[in-house]
Amino acid sequence: MKKKNVTNIIVGPIETNCWIYPFSEKDAIVIDPGDEADKIISVLRKLDLFPTYILLTHGHFDHIAALPELVQFYKTGKPKVAVHRLDSDYIGPNAYKTHSVSVKAAMGNTSFIDAAWTDFPPHDLLLDEGDTIGPFTVLHIPGHTQGSLAFWDKEEGNLFTGDTLFAGDYGRTDLPGGSRKDIFKSLNRLFAMDSGINVYPGHGETTTIGRESSQNSARLA
């Protein structure tokens, strides 16, 4: 069976990984449209793919900033936006309050979001542990945020981990909704998965479960 082509677009000032993941000849999933909607749209058009689903690993602004423009551009056919219920306050018409608290904690003020703020569309789907969407099984992996998710294509051996697991590191837990205890639980859960699984993180280079387990397990003991 031909392996899926996973397309990476690095977007925004924090260099977030936005992933385009085809699951049929014309349909794709966009994971974490963090910024630069025009760049994401250009790649989708070049690949001749429609974003049937837009999946959010979590609600932080640097992972969802392109969402309003992306949904507006594809309003004919309407991509379905999916997020965990515990991070659902990061999108929708009242999202500014949630983002302002988070961004102030990270940066000291809200200037990062104020300059180009656009109200976010609401979710279409709320995801939780064990749900399936497209080719993915949903894993709830709290710690970076309460509603952090991973998306696992078991057949292809691909896992999208957002800001929970990076190559050589893991996500911060000092922002609102973060928990060091919870992220350690989530990481140990991921490290118990098959070592050959390919990891596509929210920032930085791709890696594998085996590589990260061998490097990080001692840090989590």
C-alpha cells in the first residue's frame, strides 16, 4: 500500500507546524492551521485537495490563528472544525477572553493577538478519547492544555502530537490549564506505544516514539 504523503507548512512567528494529511484522492485533513492562511490555501490548491476536516491538537493561538480565514475561504463545502471540549473556549465568538488570559501568561500582554484579531468560528465537532475521525483515532493527552489531543493513524503508523511531545523535548506546563503531572502521564502513555510510530509534533522536526522514549523516559520517572 502506498504511504500517505504528509505535507508540512511552517507558519507564523513561533514557527508552528501545520500539517496537511490526505485521506482520499481529493480530501485532506488540516492539523493546526497556526497562521498564514494564504500559504496553507496555496499548498492545498497546489495539491488539489479540499480540507474536509480541520483538527486542532489544542487551542493555543499559535495553532489556530489561520482558522477564520481558512473557513471563510472554503465556505462552500464547509470544512468541519474539531477540538476537544476542554479547549473549545479557544474558538467561537467569545474566544478573545480565553486567549487573552493565555497570551498574557506567556508574553505579559495581549499585543501578540490584538494586532490581527479576528473572531473565530465555532467548533463543528467535539472530540474525546477513542473517537475516530477520517483515518485517525483520537487520543486525549492533557498536560500542555486540558484538552490537548493527539491524532493517530494506526494503519500508517503516524501520530500528530501537537505541543505535548517534540523531538527531544515536551511541551510547557506553566500556562493556564497546564499540568506537569498530567503531561508526564500523557508522555508515558505515548512512550508505551509502538517504537516505530512516526511523530509529527507542533513545532520542530519529526521523530519517532522509540527515539523519544529512549531519550526522555528517565526524565519522567
